[in-house]
Amino acid sequence: MNATIQVVLVEDDPLLRDSLASYLRLVGFPTTAVGDCLSLYSEFSAHHFDVAIIDLGLPDQSGEVLVDYLRRNTDCVIIVITARDTLDTRVECYRVGADLFLGKPVDGRELAAAITSLAARRVASHTDPHVTPVTLLHTAAVSLPPETPPPKAATRAVWSFAPRERILTSPAAQRIELTAKEAHLLELLTLPPAGTVARRRLLEVLYPRQDDSADRALDSLVRRTRHTIEVATGSPAPILTEHSVGYLFAASVVVED
């Protein structure tokens, strides 16, 4: 079902926007990501979307206004994400038509599960007269599945990484030659146990100095490594950003001795 769910995300924080969009694409949702309301209006005028993910703190217009507009003019699922996680904000978002409200930081797995659940119920509401908008909202809010499994192709996909040779091999047997720094980054991201590696840890090992240039150097290294992988494979790199936390190699990988 994922391949049929078209997602649009509007988020003005470029790091969070890229992180969420990359994760959603990785688990099979075609995702368009923009940074302001004007760009979102433009996308909706040219394309159909099944799910809209809206940040409230946008630079050119209030997110609540955007939620209200989409509810009046489209039948898409509307998911609000915001750091303004208060009762009054939640009530206002639901009043103007949001289907779900998620406070930041947003976990990619929960967001993907919400998309699957809400989109399925939206389809059911169009075909079953007993499924009302109230039923849709209540059911989705209390029974989100804990995790959305990746598509079948990704489940079988295993990467291979040889740190000494600085070679990363994709599931399609594409050999990717890495620089020493890129290989060192991947080595840190693929060390057991699997999971997110804190940004602070990466800085301590890769750039053992405490200044702004170290932060910029790490950001640049992550971008270069992603670019290297994407150019070689033609697909999104499985290096995801956990906003305000660190980075994650979000795919199965075998590390060779």
C-alpha cells in the first residue's frame, strides 16, 4: 500500500525536513518536502497528495491556517507536527481539521505508522458509510501500530561494509569506494549495538575539538557520504538524522573483519 500513498511535508527546519523525508522515502512513501506554505500551495495546485504533514511554526503563514485550508479544499489526511505541544494548540488543530497531532521531536517510525493507519482508514471512510470522521480520528489516535515494517525489498536488503578496504557494497552489489573520513563515519554508525549514534560521540571521535567549525565539518561529512552513496546507487542513502540526537544507519549491514 505504501507505494500508492503520496506524502507532502512542510517543515521550515531543513535538518528535520530532510531527516523525516529521507526516512519516509526509505520505508516506501513517495514524499515531497517543502519549507513554507507558499511552496505547499504550489505543490497542491500541481499534484495530488494523500497525506499532508504540517509544521505549525512556518515562516510565511500559520500552520493552523494551512490545516483549515486543506481540510476545506482537499480530502487528504492531515498530520500536525510541532514543538508547541500544549492542550490549547492540540484543541485548535483538531478544531480546524487535523487528523492527528504529534509533538516534536517526531519519531520516524511513529510517523510512518500513523500515515499507514490514517490513510487506510481514510480509504475505508470513503467506501463504508459506518466509518465517520469521528471514528477515524478516535481509532487512529489510540491504536497506532508500534512500528511500520519496511517494504519487502528493504527487508531482504543487506549492505556490506569493509572498513579496512573502505568499501561499502549495496544490496544490488554496487561497490562504493569511500574516503578515509567517510569510512570512519560509517564504521562508527555500524558498530554494534545498532541504533542512533549521538552527535556528541561522532564529534569526539572524528573532530576532537569544541568549536563551530567541528559542527560544520561533521554536517559536511554526512552530506558528502550520503552524496557518495546516492550517486553510486541512484537511491537515497540509508544514513538518517535523528533530529537533535545524532545519526543512524537505517538498513541491515554486515561489517566485514
